[in-house]
Amino acid sequence: MRRSAFRRSRGDGPFRFASTGAGIVLLAIMAAIGVFLVVKAVPALQANTSHFLTELTWQPNATEPVFGIGALAFGTVLSSLLALVIATPVAVGVALFISHYAPRRLASVLGYVVDLLAAVPSVVYGLWGVTFLVPFMLGPSKFLNDYLGWIPLFGGDTVVGKSMLTASLVLAIMILPIIAAISREVFLQAPKMQEEAALALGATRWEMIRMSVLPFGRPGVISAAMLGLGRAMGETIAVALIFPATFKISFQILGPYGNSIAANIANGFGEATEVGRGALIASGLVLFLITLLVNMAARFVIARRKEYARAAA
Amino acid sequence: MTVQTGIQPISAARRAKDRLVQVLVYLAFALAVIPLLSVLWLVVKNGIGRLDMEFLTHSMRNIGARDAGGGAYHAIIGTLEQVLLASLIAVPIGLLTAVYLVEYGEGGRLSRIISFFVDVMTGVPSVVSGLFVLAFWILVLGMPFSGFAGALALSILMMPVVVRSAEEMLRLVPRELREASYALGVPKWRTIVKVVLPTAFTGIVTGVMLAVARVAGETAPLLLTVFITDSINNDPFNGPQMGLPLYVFDQAGRPTDTAINRAWTGALTLILIVMLLNLVARLITWWRSPARRR
């Protein structure tokens, strides 16, 4: 742009080179993550005596290694979707509260309080989950099983605290702040003129929000939810402490079933042999690809709308 | 269709719906705050008991799960070293990338690609960055498990956060400042180093501290790269180390009350460190620009 307006200084070249180089290093790291995961996953996949994508069991450390991503991928997707279903409505409510309901002076302080949820390290949620939430959830889980057991999700004969539901609840708490923060930014950018026009025509506050804020914010909320989904799928330590670490596909979210790719990596790494490590890296590659797709889709939705530029950061 | 004249009162049904939504919105906020209060309360209640000098100055060497006593000194040292090393790697790269995006890239194709992948990189699961360092640094290059390997994994998680916050701060620097400098014949790179970066300095520091706070609590990447030890290891380049998050994970996995209590105290120490960093970052922002706050 301004480049030709003045004579280039001698120092400019190296500095420009260094800053461009730093940007390229970032791209190289992203590429290297993919490449090196593939490099270390391939030997293990070749030693596998079963089909990686469909096999349910995970015994890569045996002399005849048998392992597959099936049950783990299922658990990852189910727990993250459940977390999303629980967290999104609450997060939208929180975002509306801060953008349109809370008193102006309090709004930024209350927003900071919600952001604090994100500042709590994941291992602390894990500790909290396993010592407090797991025993606490036993009662409500039994209640759901007794009265709503006819719904397949809540069915089953055994009800435990260390269940898919408890893990999803912890995930929901952890992704709530990111969904709420982005939705809040988007809601704050809804056109003020439209809001005031709606109010001037006699709309109540809710009607104004339904007519002007929500339609404007919908794509933003969708991509926020997708970013939350990506985060839930990659979350490791908190769920590693809670999941009962079984390798079974079951929709009974109150039963003693459940595991995820990330939790399995954390739990299985300690005793993994060479093939075992390769197998864990292969599962990590699958996780990397899934989260990459989800994140790119989410970013694409945000990037398409210029008005959201500020919220994307 | 009837034509209404004058201002009609809002019907009871519409008013009730408005009230209902208001209650739901307030409820949502309460629902979000309850887990936060519960976590903080339990961490303080269960952790304060063991937060003594022994905890802060001793390691876990020769202390079994059942034994009382023991501490997290080795873990605190490890966390400080790992986070410092990670910052030393991530901050220069992140800052230079932000400078490229704001000052040199201006809308070009490469800058759009980098900007997109910085966003995507924010979403890389922490366990994947740990696996990457495990595959690349430890398995392919044959390096030992060490604090430095953990720092590499943490730096990957830090970079996109540093880039985004620094970029935002650099964009806030008024164009007139740059133009005044160019008008005096100062070359572009000296303008960036002497005018743009100093102007944005406090904002950049805030962003870096938030990034540090984010990675200080990461456990999964450390588990795969630093490993676990009960002894003090001051050398981050050689041999397994400990980290405070790892310490909490390790102690939480042992089925005795004394171990669980140590885990709570470790969690309290970790939260205090992270909250302190967050608070300092917010204070710097607040102190710098009281007028810009809404």
C-alpha cells in the first residue's frame, strides 16, 4: 500500500522477512502436526490385526494387537453432542442476560464472572466432577431412570454416577463460557436502530429480541456452538477422571458405559507399549481431523459475515 | 382487518410471555454461576487444610499414597519452568506473526491463509499438541521426556492466543501515529519497533498473561511429554519433571484420603496462580484505559 511512498530502509528487509517467516512457521506447525501423527500411526496400524475404523475393542499392547476407533469415536461424539444440547440454551440465556437484561453498570462485571468459568483448569473440573458431581448425580440419575426410563437414553438396569451423563454435564460447564462469550459479542452488535424501531412500535422486550436480535445473531450462535463442540471433543483430563473407560457402544447414558478418544489417550498412555503408543497416536489423528473439520466449518460461518469480525477474536 | 387507533395496552398474554422469558434468562445466568461457586467453594474448603509450608517446600519423594505430609514443590518448580520456556518460544513467534498480519500482510492472500489457520489452531485439542510433540520430539528425534518437551507442547497452544490478542492491540494503534513517523522519514521497521509496539505494549502484555494463564492449567499435553515424577528435578531439559496440573491428576487418581486432600490443595494452588495472572492482566487493561470501558 504505502510501500512506494518512501525509500526502503536497509533494516526493512530483514524485519519483514522475520515477521513473514513467523507466520509461515505457524502454518508449518499445523502441517507438521498432521504429518508426524501419520508417520507414527502407520506402523501401529500395520501391526493391527483388526479393522481400525470399525473395531470396538482396544488392546494394542497384546502380542496380537487388536484395536479400533469405533467405540471411542462414538463416545466422543455422543458426549460432546449431549454437552452441546445442555450448554447452548443456557449459554444463549447468559449472553442475552449480559447483552440485554443486566443493568449496564453490572454487565461487564457479570460477563467477567462467566469468563472465570473458562479460567478454571480442566483438571480441577475433573477433581470436582469425580469427588462431588459423581456421587451427587446418582440421585437425579435414578429419578430419570425410574420415571423416564421408557426413553431409550434413560433406560437400562444399572444406574451409576460415573456415567456418560455426568461426563457430558462437566463438558457442558466447560464449553458454556466460550459459547456465551461469542453469542454475547454477536448480540451486542445487533443493529440498535432495528431494536429501537421494534420498541417504538410497541413490542415488548422479548418481542424486540425475537424480531431483531435473534435473527441477526443466529449464524453467530451456530458457529459459537460449533466451536464449543470442537472444544468438548478435545477435552481430556476432566472426562478421563469421570468416564468408566469401557469399550462398548451404548446409548444408555445413565449406565456404566462411556469413553472418549482423548480420555483413552490420557488413561492408556502410562502402560502403552510401542505399538500401543502408535495406536494412541492414530486415535489422536482421528480426533485432530474431526476437530479440524468442525473448527474450519465454524470459522467459515463467522468469516462470511463482516459484522462478526470483532466476535471472531 | 380491523384498524386500531391510539395506543393499545399490551395484552396480558404478551406481557406474561415477556415476563416468562425474563425469568428464564435470569435463571440461565444463575444456572451458569452455580457450578463456578460450587467448584471454588469446594476447592477452598478442601484445599486450605494442607496449604502449609511443608506443601510448598517439599516434594513427594518417598511418600506413599497413604502417608500424610508431602508437597508440591517439585510440581510448582516444574510448572514455572515449563510455562516460562513455553512463553519464550510462543511470544516472539506470536508477536511477529501479529506484526506481519497488521503491518505487512494487509489483505494479501498469505495473510488471509495465516489468519484463518491461526483461528483453526485455537481449536487444536491440547491432547493433540501433546501427541504431536511425543511423535516428533520424543519418538522421531529420540529426545527424552522433559520439561522442555512439555514447553514445546504448551507453546503450540499459546501461539494462536498471543497472535489474536496482539493483532487486536496493534490494530488499535491510530494510523496517524504511523503516518507522522513516516512523514519524518523514519523507515517502516523502525516505526513498528519504536512507535507501534511501545504504544500497544500494555495491551500485548495483557494478552500474553491471559495466554500464560490458559496454558498453566493444561494437563493432557504434559502427561504425554513431561511424564510424572515424585522427585525434584530443576533441569527442564533432562528427565521427567512434574507440573502442578499433573500433580493434581496424579494425586486424584490415588484412592486414599490423604492423596485426595493433596490433590485439592494442588488445585487450590493452581487456581490461585491462574486467577492471579488473570487478575493482573485485567488490572493492566483497566488501569491503562478507564475511558474505553463501557
